[in-house]
Amino acid sequence: MEALENKSIHILREAYSEFRNLCMLWSIGKDSTAMLWLTRKAFFGHVPFPLVHIDTHFKIPEMIAYRDRLALEWDLDMIYGENREALESEGTFPAGNATRLECCKYLKTDALKNILNGSWPRYRLNHKTGKYEMDSNTDAYTGVIVGIRADEEGSRSKERYFSPRDVNSGWEIGEQPPEFWNQFKTDFAPGTHVRIHPLLDWTELDIWKYIKRESIPVVSLYFDRGNGRRYRSLGCAPCTNPVESTASSIDDIIEELESGKFSNIAERSGRAQDIEDGGGLEDLRRGGYM
Amino acid sequence: MNDNQSAPNESMNIVVVGHVDHGKSTVIGRLLADTGSLPRGRLDQVREKCRRNSKPFEYAFLLDALKDEQEQGITIDSARCFFRTKTRRYTIIDTPGHVEFVKSMVTGASRAEAALLVIDAYEGVQENSKRHAFLLSMLGIKQICILINKMDLIGYRKDLYEDIVKRYTEFLNRINLTPQYFIPISATEGVNITYISEKSVWYKGPTVLEALEMFKADILPEHKPLRMPVQGVYKFTGGGDTRRIIAGTIESGRISTGDKVIFYPSGKKSTIKSIEAFNSENKSIVTAGFATGFTLEEQIYIKRGEIASLANEAAPQVTTKIRANIFWLGREAMQRERPYSMKVGTARVGVTLESIVKVMDTSEIKYIPKDRIDKYDVAECILKTNREFAFDTIQDIVQTGRFVIVDNYEISGGGIILEALNDRQVKIRRNVISRNRKWEMSFIFGEIKKLLQRKTILFKPI
């Protein structure tokens, strides 16, 4: 655990030193929240870059409340963005006008792409008023920190710590740069950006053990609150199913993953879009998905 | 479950290398399946997919997750998977054996502490069987186990197996590699992977799993001199924070509060005032492997790229010329009189190829006369940097004796430093610096003497 923590901190610091327009994606889930905590460790209590949340507006409401509470408490430079057009024209899966995968593409991939390159509006938290305001900064982010893990699904196991994306956010898997020892790709051509993955070597179990060790606050949706169900992985409400589980504490969850009922069931088995993509996220991810 | 042992603390990264189609992914797939490390339903899911596409089931499909890979039956990029035994947690890194994807093999291997090298018993030693072994030695991996796979195709014959072992051992001796074990296996039939099979009764060694368990975890160089490449100097003012923190990962040695530190190449000195951390108890000592930070007693101007060392320990080398081994991966050959950038530790310096000592073609493992370094060549060469930088030779401290070369935004080569060459320019500059210092000192002392000789000393406000 110590080795994982040190490696992640090293990567975060490399990213901070080498990229001028850097941001971190925060999905409010346990992984990116653990990553946010690692950032506070790397920078001695501070978070020296903005956090970006892609809001699909189908997130479970509790997630948004939790986001804003921590943003104020931890003094985070919080930004969110969305695909307003798709939401207004109802071109989504919940509205019945798109498949799950198309919906993921519109609300997440397209929104992410356009928020990162600055062509769609970004909304930034004003700490004085507690409200979000249109952000005047539209510079493209050239370094984007993402909390994906190699053990989540096949295409993520092929990732680099520093992974280049082309002008259209595309990912060329066969053409990935080499990573020698502790040296990463930090040079990039104009118009392209680099995705940075500090959690690549962590497993789901590692994340929970770390959350316990550090007492990191996580959203309560991960715990059973009396109805025998909890979320193992968080996404949009229409496409994420809770699992049958009575785990009501972090210890229960660790037990369940280590030797209990989930010790050999894939984490993302409750995520419907994976099944539609033939059991993985490869097509989405080649197109710029996180 | 009555064994309430928590998960093992130790972890190890193992890379699996070898020529294309020699069965690397199959070995891993088998290892995962036979140790019960696959998620429930995964095996059936892959079997079902194969049945639907009228393809014979292969263990490799468990790993080769990408659609292209399954279609072409090759691994394109290194994938990682995890499994646990009682002793430790393994991360198994699968790498492509195809020549085109050597970049990925290097990436996979440079994250590993030990390697399994797979050779097809039927096809024998091929181009990448040699190249990968050579790269492993250059990347610094010393624990290697050779798996002679597809023994079923040669009827588990001992004489044929021994012939491959003999010839490959001769080759490994030439590049100074000594493998821990040779194991005859059949990944498709599961022979000698997790249990010893009767099909090769003549084989008396360990299984692949046993061989893995006998590998030793890397020991961090705690007892070598301190090397902490400075990643950044942080002064975050939020919340009234006034600390100025020198941050970095300790590559070797240790730091304690009160230690006298010297930063290279600048040669600036100070003393460690406090070791800083967030959400952890205050530490007064931190050792190799830790990403840490400290504040200084005397505020000196330090930048990213310097290496912190201790005043009472051996200093790193500082020069502008080195002899190094480079493995080149760039699309364009490395040539003289072309500017490149070199990353070593956290420093970045401009560099040119001054001369080539010798070039090795890694498919043949033989030296060839050349005036440039082509893709997949390994060259011993002299590099000249445009300013002084701090480092160690690979023999002294591995972590600060490695570098990469960046050409046109891309990491195009990796290398190890064999020797610091004392180029004349540096000596002259050093002499000038020390002469200046002496001159300054005598000048200052002279001034003080003069002042002291006066009756009254006037201090002018500055």
C-alpha cells in the first residue's frame, strides 16, 4: 500500500511540474476521491489544480451534494461542464432517443472533449457565494489526470501512466509511447493532450483499504442503508445497478471483496454500457472516454 | 474462511516476454485460471464468445482484451493482471512479442522485478527470444526464468528440450545473463504450470508457480548515499501556509531532520529543518522509496532537476559528457549534430550524440560498424550535454544512472550511464568558480581587516 501511495504521489508531482494547464477529473466515485486525497498528500494539504466534473444530470442527487460539500470544505477549485444541447433536445438513453453507448458518448465523451478543449462552457464554484458561475478561462487543458485502474476492464489494463491523446481526444493503442523506469511522456504537440493515470496499479480492494487507512470520506451510496442493496460502482442512475449486499461499513466492504461474495465477481458487472460494448469499454475509450 | 491472514503485504511485478506466438498470453491465462484468480464467469464468458464466433477457445483470450488482438491473435500492448498467493501479490505484465511492438515490451519490462521468457519448443529460439533477453539485461532485470513452451508439440521429448536449453544458455552467457530456471511446459495442456505433470516425468525442477514464489523482491537501496531528485519546490499560500517545501521521491539512502544537504549540480548547501507530510504523524527520518518533502533551515534558491545528497556521503557525478548505452526506439535514427533532450532524474538537459563507440543489432546480437543509431539498435556512445547535470553511473546507483532521450515530443530511447567523462570545459569552469570564490573571500577578508583597522566602523543602511 505504501509503495502504491508513493508511486501515485510521484506521478501527481511529475504531472504538476510538467503541465501548465492541468486538471483532474473527479467523478465523485471512490477511485477519483481516493486520488483527490493522494493529491492532498502529494501537495501537503493543497490541491493546486482545478477539479473537473462532467455532469450528465443523471447522476444520483446525493453525489452532487457530496461533491459541493467537499469542494467547499477542502477549498477545491471546482469546475463542472455538460452537454447542454443533448440534454435540452432529449437525445439521451433515459429519454428513449439513444442507446446506452450513444448516450455515454454524448453526455460523457463529447462533453469531456469539449470541456477539456474549452469550446463548451465551464462552470466554476465561487467559494464566497457557494454558487457556480460561468468560467472565463477557456484555455485547453493539456494535462488531464484521470482515476482509472488497470484491473477495471480490458482496455484500461493497456494504459500508460502518461498516455497521449490526439487532437480529437483519440487513443492510438498500437502507437503508445514507451515508459522507461520513472520517465514519462510529458512532451506533446500543440492541440494534443496527455491523460495521466496515477491509480493504474491499484485494485478495487487497495482503494477500499486506503480509504479505511486514511479515513477518506466517501459518498454513502456505497453502503447498505437498510434495504440490503448498495452501489459497488457509481455512474448514471439509469445505467448503474446496485448490488445485493448488506455491507454497511468499509470493513464490511473489504471483507466482501477479500473473501466474501464479491471476491470473484467483476466490479463493473453492474454497469450496463460495458455489456453493450461487447464486455468492455474499448470503443468508447478509443474515442476519448475516460 | 478460518485462515484470517490478511492479504500478503509483499507485491511483485513479473513481466512475460518472448517471440510472437510463443504463447506468452496463454501462459498467463493458464496461470490465472489454474490458481483460481479469474472472476467468476470470465472463463465461461470467453468460451461462449469463442463458440459464437466459431473459434477454438484459447487461454490467451482471457488477456488479449482488445478487439484487434482477438481478431489477429496477437498482443498489441502490454496488459496487466493480478493474482495472489499466500506469500505475495503478483502483477503479471503481458507484453507483445511482435517486433513492431518492442516499445510496449520495454514499457512492460521496465516496470518489472523479474521476468518469464517464453520460447516455443517447436519453433526454437527466434529473433525476439534474443532481443528481449538482451533488453531485460539492459533494463536491469536480473531474475529470469525461461519457459520452454508447447512441449506437447514435440511429444515432451527430453533430448529436444535439452538441446534448446543448451543452445540458449550459450547465447545468454554471451550477454552475461544467468537464468534462475529452465522449465519445460505446455500452457495449453497446463503442464508444469501449477502442478508437475507425468507427461514430463524426466523433469525434476519447480513448476512455474513455484519458480515465481522463489523470486526475491527488489530491495530498495536504503544504505546507499542519498539521492533525491527534486520534483518541485512548493510554496502554497492557501490557508495561511508559510512552508517552502522541497518535494521529491528518495531514490536511494535516507534523510533525517538536521542533516546537512548539498544539491547538485548547483552545489548549494543547507540543513533539513523538518520533514513534511499530510495526514500522517511527523517523521524525523524517511528512507528510499518514499515520496516526501522537507523544509530547509537556510532559504536557498533550488529548482526542479537538482539532486539532493548528504554532505557526509559520496556526491553524485557532475559533468557535461558521458559514456552510455542507448537503446533506440525512435522512428528516425539518432544522429550526430542533431539536438535532443535528455531526461535524467527530474532534470532535463539538451544533448547531442558526440560519437559512437559501437552499435549492436539486437536481432542478431552482434556489433556492426555504423555512424548512426537505428530503431532497435543498442549503441555504446559518447553524449555531450549543453549544461552540467548530476547523475551516477549505473554501477554506483541504478536509479540515478538511467535516462531517456526525447526527440520531437517522443521518448525515443532509453539509456544507462557507464562513465562520467571529465571534459576539459567543466574543469576550467570549476577552476574559475573556485578561484572566484577564493578571490571573493580574500577580498572580503581584506575589506574587513581594513575596516577593523579604523577607529570607528560605520554601517551604511542598505
